[in-house]
Amino acid sequence: MGIWIDTDMGFDDIAAILVVAHSHLAIDGVSLVSGNAPLSHVRANAASAAAVFDWTFPIHTGRELPVLCRLETAQSILGQTGIPTTGRSLPPAGPLPESSAFAALCDWLSDGKGPKRILALGPLTNIAALALARPDLADRIDELTWMGGGVTAGNHTASAEFNAFADPEALAIVLAHGLPGPTMSPASERWKAKRRSCSQICWRVTSTSPSAAADRPWQSTTPRPPPFSSSRG
């Protein structure tokens, strides 16, 4: 049983991918989207994470710009790469192979193998593009879970959660299309989970061996909930 992950490859997205990779679910593919940072940085983060964590699933390049609005990143909060750091960072890696996320998603939805479940961790631009261009294939999605939205205060503005704010038209398209769900994980609940899961994952990764721990950028790095003016997607 597999799952597709759509992501802008923030530090919390990497943690989520590690959880899935160590579960009973197979990762059928990953599609990248601009969000925390421009797509070039997202691709670099994905390449570095794949090298560090020995990911073998295919990673495809998706949409560079939102459906209508200008690109809104979280670089002013999270730094140039979109991943905050106290001094250490993921080591550079060779570039990812050029591969279209749209084509890969279409192929995956057409292969007739098992249920089609998508975990979306960033703005919904790639999913909206699929719904607009290939609604017949979008109808084959059995489950869509999205790390986005909020029910109280926002985390990018006083009322807006970043992944929704970064491409609101994409969210509107996905909702209008009537995809199953989407099941949303709002910002207020995500920060509670992140503080637990990220610290546990970091411990597991860095505790494999003393030499491995010395090479990992994640040790002693537990994210803290931001004030409402901070950004996270």
C-alpha cells in the first residue's frame, strides 16, 4: 500500500517523510512545489535530504509559481533556504534529475495499482494543476490529506496559515473540484505534533551511531511554536 507526497520540503516536511518512510506505507513518489522558498531551493533541499537519509523513491519537480498570485515564501522567517538552522545545515548534494511532477502524477493515477492517497505538505498548486488539466485523473484520488489551513489564528498573518495563504486559488480549486476530503491538519494542532514528532525523529536519526550523529544537522533542534506573525508551511 503506497502514498504520494506533495511537498515544499521544509524541515517539518522532511520529518513527516521520515515518519512515512519508517512506517508500513511505501512512498510511490514525491512532487515538489514552491512554498517556504522558491523552487530552486526546494529542489536543493530535497536533493540534500535524499542523500542524507538514503531516500530511493522518485522525486519530481512541480509548479514554480502559484495559480494567480505572486510567489509568497517564508524566507524572511525561515532563512534563504526555507529551513531554519542554528548554524548547521544539510550538506549540499548533486542536483535532482529533471522530471515533471505533473506527468509523474498522471502516470501514477493511471497505473491502476491500489488506492491513490496523497499527503500534501505545502501549497496545493500541484494538486490544483492536476484538477484543472486532468479532472478525470484527479477523480481517481481516493484520499487527500493536507497540512494546511487553520481554525483559529494563522501562522503567517494574524488569520492566515501559510500553505493556504501562499496559493489560495489552488485551495479554492481543490475544494471546488470535490476531491475526497481534503482532510486538513490545521496549524494549531500541527505545532503540538511537531514538537513531539520532530524531536523523536531527530533522536532516532542522530542516535544510530556516534559517527552518523556527528554528520546530521538535526540534533538538538526542536522547533518551537511561533507567534502569529511567524510563518510555517
